[in-house]
Amino acid sequence: MAEIFRFGVSLDKDLLARFDRLIESKNYSNRSEAFRDLIRHELVEREWQEGKEVAGAITIIYDHHHRDILNKITDMQHDFQGIIISTQHVHLDHDNCLEIIAVKGSPKQVKKLADTLKSIKGVKHGTLSMSTTGRQIK
Ligand code: NI
């Protein structure tokens, strides 16, 4: 386990009160854990900005009856197979499909794949969950 350091933080009283209300609403058990998560969040953002290898998930919702959409989505995934770890397809109802594409690679490539999938006609909604490989984060 990594060595743990303690340090004090000086904060305006009102700001601390707002922070405490925020972390309570998010169910953090203490300030330290909430503070660690804020730091990790910033570090993950930095990984994406600096072009380090990142991981994440692209989620798309689409109507599988839409003309040629399955071919387009499959073609796109073959074009980006170097960064796709796995794909999960869920039939939500008679018309709608949910696809979760787990990715690992350069931020530029991952964003390009997410943008390309979202831009396909018939894709109703798409999100990119920008996360980390976990190697840079404790
Ligand atoms: Ni389906």
C-alpha cells in the first residue's frame, strides 16, 4: 500500500459548509475520501488532455430498424477494432437497442469513435464515459 501523508487545508467557513453539504448528498463517509475523488477526477481529466492511454465506455441507443444502421455500426467498430475491448448489445424493446462499447487507447481515437458512432443516422443518443486505465491513479 502507498504511504499516506496528512496535510491541513484552510478554507472559508461558508465554502467548507457547502462542501460538507455536497459530500453528504453524495454519500461520502468523510471529507478525505471526497477530496481524494476530486483530485482523481482532475488527474483523469489531465490524462485525457495529455493524450495518455485512457479507458472508458461509449453507450449508444438506436432503432435497429433504421435503414442500414446495423451495418454502419458494425463497419465502424471494425475500423476501430484496435481500441475496442468488448461490445455488449442489449435489446431494450421491440425497436430500441442499447450498445455499450468498452474502449482503451488514445483519447483522440476514443473521441473520434464516439463522435462517429453518435453521428450515424438513427442513433438517438450517445455518451462517452471518459475514465482511466487506473495505472496513473492510486
Ligand atoms: Ni437489439
